[in-house]
Amino acid sequence: MPQGYGGQLTLKTLAEQLAVSPFHLQRTYKRVTGHSPAVQLQRVRLQAARELLADPSVSMAEAGAAIGFRSPSHFAVWFRQETGLSPTEYRERHESGQPKEEQR
């Protein structure tokens, strides 16, 4: 399972690790990638959630906890907002070979 998603990750923490100011990190990251570090973190977490949900031996609660959610209900709400599907719907589609996400 992925590790490290449960810790507090802030722009300030990242900037301190890189020995730059948070403002500089945010501005530079956005200029280079076209999006903020927060958006990238959400993308990484979502990809990890998809991989975990594809494994039927991992429960929904375990998948949510592995990517940093303390509550399965918060994970389910977040996942639905990001994909248009509940974690259960995503898993069912994955298992049946249907498209994994709704078009938005």
C-alpha cells in the first residue's frame, strides 16, 4: 500500500525542505507545470486511490486510510467529487471491465 499520504503536507513544509520560500515554490511550480502543488497532490492521491480500489483485497476503508483520509465517508465524498463515481461504483466498473469514470 502507498505510504506517506497521511502526514500533514503543506506548501510551507515542502518549501522548507527545498530551502525556498513558499511563495517562490508555488509560483515556480505553477509556471513550470501549469498547476499548483495542491492540484498535483490531489492527482497523485487519486491515482493511488484508483490502484487500491482495483485490488479487491483492499477494503474501501483501507484504501481511504492509505491515501490520508481518516474517515471512509470523507474518502467516498472526495472520490465521488473527483471521479463522478463512488468508490464502490468504481470498483464494480473496474471488475466488469466497464469505463472507470463518468464523463464530466
